[in-house]
Amino acid sequence: MSETAPQSASGAPFMRAERETLERFAPSLLSFLEGHSLLELEEPGNGAIQAFRESGAPALLVPRERGGKGATPLELVRLHRAIASRSPSLAIATTMHHFSLATLVEYCATASEVEWLLIEGLAAENMLLASGVAEGRSRQPMLATTMIAVPHGEGFLINGIKKPCSLAHSMDLLTATVGVLNEGSGEMEPAVALVPASSSGIERKPFWNAAVLRAAESDEVILKDVEVPARLVLKHVEHDPEGRFYARGMLWFELMVTAAYLGVASALVERALSAGRLEAGARMRPLAEIELCGQALERQASRLPGDEDTEELLADLLLVRYATQDAISRVSAACLELLGGVAFISSPEVSYLLASAPALMFHPPSRERAAAGLDGYFAGEPLKLE
């Protein structure tokens, strides 16, 4: 059964800046999302990923002078939150695209014009990037090497597995952290490989069995002796001796994944505000809490372009992420109480959002694994994250 969008979606102040940002950068995508119910947009194969591609949104983070849309981190956070409030699956899937593209753009800041030509090509074709980093794997650092690249002819043979891998079926390229075998020393050197999705040797298998977020295409991707030309394997270690590339990548991931789940919780708040049950003070509590988290996240996003203290920014952003994680639990419970038992029983959208919103806690780094590093950092030590 389709449900109408909450009344606040038509122009009320809550989420206005987010909707206006989405409309400014990708009006056709906003029209598509508003033309379908949330549950329609959560069904696999619903067309939302293609609408995202056709809107030009894949090039949001590419600078205008390189053929992209030139969105700032703040604009992207707002736009991403708006998407998540209409389709959680699309937001989760494209989190990995933005994260992958942002890290490539970061890489180009210290690389040559040749790498920028690659970015320009991605923007011109509105290519979608899936991520083959360790995100989602227990007991692994988030950006750990997940695949092995062995020299072969004029390029490399890559082997490895990524599960889950969002955009598994719609990706144009898989960006993967790889260990490149140095045949002289026998050691593995870190690099990032861009693997064309049409390459021979790529296999996809069903993996995602959860009832929610199925449209994010989070399945298993297996690479078996996949040939990749040398120009698509970026050996960033020579440009990045202190590991700034990895740290900046983590910044982008935490920013985007927090914005995504903030948007899911915002969809619950929208429904609670439009329901009109209980007294106004009760409705203001979840509204105030979710907006406080939104403003805190926007503050971190506004720091990202010019703040060179990556360690400080990452520590602060993780605090915002964990605070948002806790707030989502409280906001979800408050909205459920405001909407009432009948809404929970009769509205599939409400129960779907309630099941989806807490999943921020499953993304790395978990609070438990980050706690010691953050505790040490705020006591004056260097930030160390597993």
C-alpha cells in the first residue's frame, strides 16, 4: 500500500534547506523521489539508482573546472540527508560512491594531471563507483587492503572479495584498496585500483538477506584474476608518505554515512510533526534533538575543505557520529510514541524507517573499537584507530 509523503515535505521549514539543495543540484532526482512512495523506492530495481545517474549526481564532488557539479561538503551533506529521507537504500548505496569519488579527488590533490583526466572522464560519463575497501568487515581497519594485485604484462591481476558491496549490480567501476606485490622486495605496497565492472573475472553473488535496505544492491563481489591496466592502479604511497589519503578517506565516509542515517531518522520526525498527536512540547523534543545533530554534522562538513588538521577533524567527526547514533535511538522511540500504535501497525513505512534508522551503529569504526583511540587523543596523544 502506497503512503503519501508527509505534509512537511511540501515546504515547511523542517528539511527545507536539504530539499532546496537537492532541487538545485539534481531537480530530476527530486522529482523522481517525490513521485514514488518510500516503500516503492526500497524495492530492488525500482529505478532510483538510474535516476541518480541521469540527474548528474554522480559528479557532485568533482570540481566544476573538471566537468563536475562542484558541490561543497556542506551542500553534499544536506543533499544526502534529503535523499535518505525519501529512500534510505539510495542514500546508503550512494554513500559508497561519494566516499570513493571523494578519496580519488583527494588523491588528485597531490598527484599529476594524468589522474585529473581520469576524474574528468568519470564526471563526463556520470559513472557510479562501488567501494571495495574493508568497510563492513569485522576485526579489520576500515581502509585495510582487501585485495591483492600481482604484476602481469602491462598491468596487474587482481584477486579478492568484497561483501557486502553496495552498488554491486549498477557500478561502472569498483574502487578497491589493494596490496601491490613488489617483485623486488617481496613486500606489499598499498594502492587503489579502479576495476571496470565489465571486466572478465568479476562475479556477483547474493549476500544481503536483511528485510531493509535491499535496494542498495549490497551483495558479494568476487574478483578472480581480473586484469587491470597499470594506469588504473594508483600507487599513492609515493605521494602520501604519512597516510593522509587514508585519513581523509575516513573523514568522507563518516561524514556521508552519518548524513544518510540522519536523513532516515528525519523521515520519522517529518511524520511525527505532520501527525498532530499529543501536545506541541512532545513533538519539539525529537525535532530539537535531530536538528542539533544536523547542525553539528554541518559544522564538521564546513570545516572539511580547508582544515588541514585531519586528525582533529576526524576525532571531532567521530564524536558527532556517535552522538547522532545515540540520538537516533531516542528520536525513533519518541516518534513511535508520538505516532502511536495504530501508525506502527498500519503504516509499513513507519516500521521500515524504525528498522533502518539504527543501522548506523553497524558501520565502522564501532564505538567500542574507537573508544581507546579517542580517549587517548583527547588526553593529548596521537589519534590511533584500529
